[in-house]
Amino acid sequence: MSDTRKIDRADSRVREDTGLAGAARGFLDQVKSGDLGILPVILGLVVIAVVFTWLNPIFMRPQNLTNLLFDAAAVGLISLGVVFTLMLGEIDLSIGSMSGVASAILGVLWVNAGVPWPLAILAAMLAGAVTGFVYASLLNKFGMPSFVSTLSGLLALLGLQLYLLGNSGSINLPYQSFLIRFGQTMVMPGWLSYLVALLPGIVIFALGLQTRQRRADANLSVPAWSVLIVKAAGLTAILLIAVWYLNLGRGVPWMFLFFAVLVAGMEYVLTRTKFGRSIFAVGGNREAARRAGIKVERIRIYCFMICSTLAAMGGVLAASRLASASRQAGTGDVNLNAIAAAVIGGTSLFGGRGSAWSALLGVIVIQAISNGLTLLNLSSSLRYMILGAVLALAVIVDSLARQSRASNGRA
Amino acid sequence: MADQDSGPILKLSGVSKQFGAVTALDNIDMEVRKGEVVALVGDNGAGKSTLVKILAGVHAKTSGTIHFQDREVEIGTPGRALELGIATVFQDLALCENLDVVANLFLGQELGPWRLNEVEMEVRAWTLLEELAARIPSVREPIASLSGGQRQTVAIARSLLLDPQIIMLDEPTAALGVAQTAEVLNLIERVRDRGHGVILISHNMEDVRAVADRIVVLRLGQNNGVFGPDATQEELVSAITGASDNSVSRRAKARSAAAEPKEGVAT
């Protein structure tokens, strides 16, 4: 600290949280006031790992974890999309059906009609974009709550999926194609996965350095070195250990990297662009956003389109994972798993709070539970009941945290 | 002081607003010149806030014309009002509680749309708040943690961000302490001296007479007289309530009869 007071530390009421101790104290304050961050995810993962490993040691084997990541990417993409509607305080209940329709479009165009698969994927994504546009327009023009429009969309899309698949009911996708290998077997070379694992830490450190420099130039307080270093080093260590462990088995799926890169991109959009800021504003106080000159209706259109398009991409990944487009695709628990993942990861159902990371963290939790239950050979009836309870629990935590934030003045 | 030579920046002629069967505003005329503070006073339900919302683009007017800098304009959206240079501090402040002070100040006007320039925004936020002598400890706290007065300051600071031609303040001092009220009044004068037009809505006659160049009285949605800052309390009250014999004057009379003569009437 220099002897002159920084611009943003001029008020004597501001506590100077410097260094690691300060960061720890700040975090503790946050958690106490109901800003839980990633705490539920870490607690959840520890409990899940201990319980399932105790019940079946296969759970923690590297091969199984690689499998888990393969499975997580498809639902994760869908969950990433629904973050954008949840952020507005809206919801899309048809994401499961949307993913099912997308897989059906892929199957019909690619296998039945002979269209090259990249074009088929594009068509599926286009269908998603149109669907999202329809939901947003119903909301904008008729004030139709998204809860209702997407619920009717769920049924309509399910019908479309059955119609597209026709009598056969399922279409097998060619095993030797790139898309199916991408969804089932392709893993990153060991050395490359280590390099990629180093990347987030380096980026965090470089950006932190830049921010420090610019804040110092502007005579604003700068975050402590120690916090930056611990953050970057800690993340790098965790990622390296994870990659090393996965490489003991099959390695890191390309598909998961694809998902993670999309998450990082969306996180940038949400936190570092005007568009993202507008999403937070509309979710926090729609009228205030409108009066600030934000075009609320346009933001809704974009968000719903992003949501449905990502759901369609998730459907494509799910199809490539299963090497088939079937009537079951996107039905059952896909919808609620994706929404639960976002909520568990820290995106609020009430709008105005959330992050793209919540989709990644939440989907790992959800997929771990799902995977663990499958390893125990539990019937789907039990699995549904347990996952339903987990979703309810996540929403209760979200709701309580929100009340606590309100009483602690943290919105 | 008001620049009488140039034409008005803002001119309303025959502006009306219907809410269903209710006429909230009926045939309102009003002018605001460069470097002039126009106070808009009237009882609850007189249509002050409705008029502000029409000028801010929140409500659409039913009929009448609005001239802004000698051009007839339609203010269809809040964005359009901001583009023209009409900034508004609403009574309900319209802040996003989940965002911090900096984000609220720059909402809709962020620097670096594709790569937010947080440092620049934070520095400008501090500069702006310092100009207003604002007592805000940290601009990185969400609005939810601020007091009513602090929120008011943030809202006023936000309206000044775009260097507007006209700034409208709807009850800016209602939630403020003594020192902040004086600051806001100083601020209004500073804004006026920079050549902007100010429309001030207030129930506090003391504040109004302290800063206003003209006082426009609305009553039941209609124009009910224009006064200078030297207008007496009685004149204003009777224009606001529509009668020289009203509850305020009766109360004042009763009190002065009961005790020694007293000036000023409690609101």
C-alpha cells in the first residue's frame, strides 16, 4: 500500500481486506450473508465421492470418471443454455424435448436424406434458434409466461420428434463417422491435456496482472499478489491432478473440452460485455433496465434463442454419445437435470444471479449422482426419485440463500 | 439565470394523457429554457409524475405536441429520451439491486460494449460521486446494501452521466438527510449554471422556492398558474389546493389564533 489513500479506499468505513487473510475474511462474510458461491458444489462433490466410492469402488476409477465427463458434456450444454433464461427470471422447460428434436433432425437429415452431418447439425441448431425466437415473441407480444409457453412447447416438440422419427422410432448413426467417435471415444493426447490444464491458470494470472497494472495506473486499490497467485496456482494444481488421474485411464474427452471452452466463452459474454450486463439488469429489475434504455424485448429474444440453440447442440452431442436418434432422446430426466445443474451451480431461479460456470460445476454434480446410482444398479424409478429430491434440495438452498441475502442487503 | 433570448429547449403544448376513463393530464402547456430550474408542484394525483414519465418515454402521451430544441419529437421509449438528452431521476429510483454502484451508473451506457472497461468506469464513477459530495463507501457493493439517501445519490449521478440537456428530478430530496438535501440543491444550481434545464418535482415548498426560477402549478391534471420564486406560501398553497380557503390556511389561522403568530406551515 502506498501512503496516499487510493480513490476507492478514501472512505474510513471501508475495511481494507488485503492479502490472503482479507480474501478469506471477505469470502466468509459472503457465505454468511447468503452468497454461497461454489460452496454447495464442493460440499456436494465430497459427499457424493465418499458415499458412492464406499458403496462401489468403481465409481472413483479413472475410466469411470472419463465416462462421466463424456456424459456430462451433452447435459452440460443444455444446462449452459438454460442459464441464460434463468438469468432473466424466466425458464425453458422444453430444453429436453428440444434436444430430442435436434437429434431427430440430425438422424433424419444425415442418415435418411444423406445430407453431410455438419449441415445437419446446422439445421438442428437453426431449429433451436427458431424455437427460442417463438418463446421470446410469445412473451414479448402476448405476455405469455415462459413457464406456460415452454411447457406447451415441450409437448409440441415431443410430437415433432416422434413425427420426424416416423414408425421406425430410432435411427442408428454411422459408427465410423467423426461425430460418433467424437461422442464416444476421442480423448485428448496426454501431453496436450496437460498443456490445456495449464491454460486457465496462466490466463487468470495474465489477466490479473493486467488488471493490477491498470488499476494502479488509475490510482485505484489493487488486489493483493498473494490472492492472485494462490488462485492461479490452486486452479492449475487442481486441473493438473485431475488430468493426471484421468490419463491413468482413458484420458480427457475432446467433447468435454468443447463444452468447457463454450462455458468459458459464455462466461466472458455474461461478465465482460454490455450484453451480459444487460442480462443481469433485466433479471434484477426489468423496469429499471427498461428505463436505462436497455431493449428488454431484444435481450429476451437473444437469451431464449441462445438457450434453445444450446439445447439443440446438447441434443446433437447426446445423439453422438448414443450413436442413435431415438424416441427416448431428451425425454425423462434430461429437462430437470439440466435445470437442476444450473441451480446447484449457483444460478438463481429468481433471475439476476448466475454464471456460466454454474452449468459446468452443477452438471458434474448431477452427472456424478446419476452415474453413481447407475453403478449401484438401481432401477430408473429409484433414480428419478433421488434426483427429484436433489433438485428440490438445490432449490431450497437457493431460496434460503436468497432470503439471507435480502436480510443482509446483498440482493 | 434563465437565458430569455433563446427559445425554450423543451416546449409542451396541449399535452394530455388518459388512463382509460381517467384523465391524468389535460391540455398541459410548459416551457423549459436553457439554464432554468422549473419546479413542478401540485398535490398528490395532480399529474406531476405522469408528466415526468411522458417526458422520460415511460408512458406515451394521448395527445398534444412536444418540441425539443425547436423540433417536434415523439418520445416513444426511454432510450429515445436519453438520446435526445432528457435524463430522469425517478421517484422509485429504478436501480438494479443485484448490480453494484458502477454497473448501475453505467447501465445501458457501458464503456467498451465488447470488453467492458471496468477500471475506466470505476474511476469515472468516483469522479462523478465526488462532484456530488456523495457519501458512498464503496462502489463495488451491490445497491441492495446502500441506504435510501445513498441510492438517491447514485440515481442522480447516473442521470448526469450523459451530460443531458434537461434533467428531471422526481422528489429528489424526499429521502435525504439535511446535508444531502443541501448538496442536491447545490447540485441543481450547478447543473443549471452549466446551461442545462432542470425540472424539479417536490412537495417541499422551501426547497422549491430556494432553487426554482419558475414554479408551475398543476392541479387535477391541469395547469393552475405559473409563479416566480418570490411567490408566497399562501399563493402557492391556494394554487395547489385550488382555494384560498383550504385546510392548510385554516390550520395556519387556527394555530396563529391559538398561539403567537408563526411563519411557515408544517407539511
